[in-house]
Amino acid sequence: MTNNLISTTFLFILSSIIFLAKSQPFSTSLPRSTLRPKRENVTRLHFFFHDVVGGPNATAVRVAAAPITNTSPTGFGAVVIMDNLLTEGSNPNSKRVGRAQGMYASADMTNMSFMMVNNYVFDDERFNGSTLSVLGRNPVTSPAVRELPVVGGTGVFRFASGYAEARTFFVNETNGDAIVEYNVYVLH
């Protein structure tokens, strides 16, 4: 009798736990006003990205390579991790607005093109602590303006979407250092 009572109690508790666990829905629709502001802002940011790949103060460092990277005309397979300076002007000594932290990889065997995964981490007054995330293909030798998608953000840029236009401003042909001008249009 005691065994039967213990078994029945155990089954009742187990059934209750399973029922309660299953009663939680996988997803729930929330009113738009719960997370989104009543109106969204569109912000244009203009800054310069300083990619320093050579010398003792490099901010972009190759961390991996494929067996064919060094013989490939595009450096296919190279993976670079970066923590690049973002400034208001093209001169690296101009006002700092943040850092571009992330990676880029040579992902095209026939054209010089990088797959970019960046977080723009802003430390300028209005956007201090906010970030924008960019993920996309960047054909770096293209003379045209390149467009990369903004896929998210934090802080002021929570729920961000938009695009970044990149234009090579300067390249040091000797060591590969580059300055890239960015215009970023973000809905947040």
C-alpha cells in the first residue's frame, strides 16, 4: 500500500511538472509598443576607418590562412581580426568617435573581396556605449562605393537596420594600410 501511494504521488508530481513545462508557449506576440519606440529615427553617421596592417602598431592582424592563401592573387582564405580606430576626419589624429572591432576574411578566389563582420563601437558623446553591427561582402578594390548591410545594434541603435557605404580614401601600396570613408544610414 505504501509503495502504491509513493508511486501514485511520484507520478502525480511528474505529470504536473511535465504539464507545467509544456504550458509555456514557444513564442508570444507582443504589442509593437512594448519594444519599439512610437517613432523610429533615421541617423546618418560619417566617419573614417583606419586599417593599420603593418608595423608595430597594427590594429588588424592576420590570425589564420588557408594552404593557398599566400599563392592566391586575392589572398583567399586569410582571416584578419581588427580593432581599428574610427575618426571624424581622415587624419588618424582627428577626433576619435569609436572603434571598428571584428574580422574580415578574403572570401573570393577571383576578385579581392572581404566578408566583413564588424561592430562599430562608439564612444562619442551622443552615442557613447552604443554599437552597430555590419555583416556583408566588401569588394575592397572596387572604385565604386560599396554597400554593406547594418544588421543590428545596441544602446541608442537598438533594433538598428540600414546600410553602410564604404569608399576607399587612401591605401598605402607598400604596407597595405588603408583609410576608408564610411557613410552609415541607420533606422533605429
